[in-house]
Amino acid sequence: MKRAQRGREVVGQGRWPQWAVAALLLAAPVGEALADITIPTNVTLPPITLGAGLRTSFTHTDASNGSSSANDFALDSVRLYLNGSVLPEIKFTFDTEYTGSAPAGGNTVEVLDAIGRFEFNDKFNIWAGRFLPPSDRANLYGPYYANNWKVYEDGVQDGYPMEASGRDNGAAYWGQFGILKVSAGVFDTPSTTAPSASKSEVITAARLQLDFWDPEPGYYLNGTYYGEKDILAIGVAGQTSADKHAFSVDVLAEKKLPNAGVLTFESEYARYDKLGGYGGFDGSYTDSNGYYALVAYLFPQQVGIGKFQLLGKYGRAKFDDTATAADVGEYAQRTTEVDVNYVIKTFNARVSLFYKGAYLESGLPDSKQIGLGLQLQI
């Protein structure tokens, strides 16, 4: 199981309410799909499933500002996954996470996903509760299903508003229409990023994705399929809340080559205009935009119990801090990551030797990290 954001318009002032716009967008696919819904009652349900995930690492960090280097053994994340069915079409998901890097000293367990899932057919599905809203691919695959280890550290991906680990509270429709995947919903303004004056607002979120080669069924996505699928997918996502906006465009291309090696390319451009998990509402900056590109190659040869993968990623993000108390002006961050991954059982068992360099402008400190990470899931 994987990981899975605000808007308000004033009626009577020449603009549609955002909930009305969302309803119009959903009317056509919902009407078509409703005609095919049937709910059997006397059926044998699948058993409740329980799973777990672990990410732990050692990292050595050097900063350019003269501070001493640091060596850290970290329990980055521990997750518990629970899934069950009320009826074949009505399901429930409950996931939790312990994160050792949480504020106030860590040892914090939070609710990740708590989803009522009404999944009737490919074209008509409704989720309600806490989950990942329609957003960029990187947010929809999360750290456990990413290709690289140091995910979400480039200032580009996963910048949408959130309540916890990319999640927010709300409801969304999603469906698959041939090569087109559609999702749209309305979500709460996260308490972690909203001042009291904005708590009456909601977020309207939507995503469109085209899968030109193999389909990617379901709501959540992957950062790689390790050769199990040939993928060429383009996604566009956006969120809005009053005069605050965010949007992104992402691409994933992955091909299993004739020699059984796997070549992967992933890229994203994102713009957060006063609406973002790390800016806007929380006041750290007023606007940001950026991009990243990732290339990886999974070698076909089996070495011991796994296969080696080489991965490189470059990202650049630009921030505007002129309207905050810190006021360091506009500055850019360049991030480079190089991984040597040992893939034992796809996302369920892998080891990553990683390097990450972050280079900042405006006199802010640079940093370099090298480390070793372990991920296990059952």
C-alpha cells in the first residue's frame, strides 16, 4: 500500500464557486459510469491485509558555512498498512507512520491515510477521508515508491499544501477512460499551513494523465516499475484556493531494453504561486518554481540476490522571499543526486548508496551528503 489539497469563490460577484466548477468537470464521466454500477450483497470478501514498511539510513553531512560535519543514524520512517472490504466495491484503508525527523524530538506517530474507498468500476471511484490529493506524480508515489532515495529535497516536487506527508482531508473522484486518467476533488485548508484568516477556504484539486504505453491502474502511482511495464505518461495537475494557485507538469518514460536492462527518465516542472506546503500560507516564501530531471539504468545481470541500478538527478528551484520577515530576496537552489541502488525485490527490499549536493545563492550555506539507506516492506 502506498501513500495517497483549498479554494473559495464568492457567489454573486461574477465568478462561479469552485465547488460548482468541480461539479461541472465531474458531471460527464460520473453520469456515464453510474449506469454500470451494481452492488452484490451475498459475496465472500477478501481477508483484511496488514503490511509494514521501514526506511532507515546513515548520513554524513558537510556544510559550507563553517559548521562541523555531522554523522547521523536515522530511523527515517516506519509505516503500518491496513486494508479491508465492507463490500467488493466499498473498501477501507488505514495507514500510520512513525517519523524520527518529526518536530519536538520525534517519536511521533501520525495518521497517513484513512480512506473510505467506493470503487465501482474503472470509470467511477470516490475516495473520502485523508489521502494524497490530485497533485504531481512525485507526491502520488511517496518515498517508498520513488526511484531515488533523497526524494522531496530539491524544492520542486511534493510542494503542494498538506496536513501530513502530502496528505489532506477531503473527497475526490477518479476514473480511467482508455489512455486518460482523471481525478478531481475538494480538500480542507491544512492547519499546518493556514493562518486563522484562511481557515474558511478549501482547496480545489485536479489531475489529468495520459498513459500512451502500458496503463497504470489505480489512484496512486510509481516512480519506476523496474521493467514490469513500459511507461510513457504525461500528467498535469493543479490546485487553487482563492487567489492562491499551484500547478505542475510531469513525465515518466520507462522502457525495458532488448538486453533486459531498464532505462528510466522522469521530469517535472512545478510553480507554486502563494500556495504550497513550504511557502505561501506558512510565510517561508511567497512564490517558487522549478524543475528536475532524473535518469536511471537498471542493469540486467543478477548479482547475488539483486540487481544494480545507477541513477542521477538534477533539480533547480527558484524562491521569492522578498515579502517575509527574513527577506533574503530571490534565490535559487541547485540539487544534484547520484545513487547506486541494489534492488533485491523492487520496493520491498533495496539498498541505496547515495550522494546529494545542495547549492544555494544569496550567501546561504551549501551542503553535501553521502550515505547508505535501507528500505524493506512486507
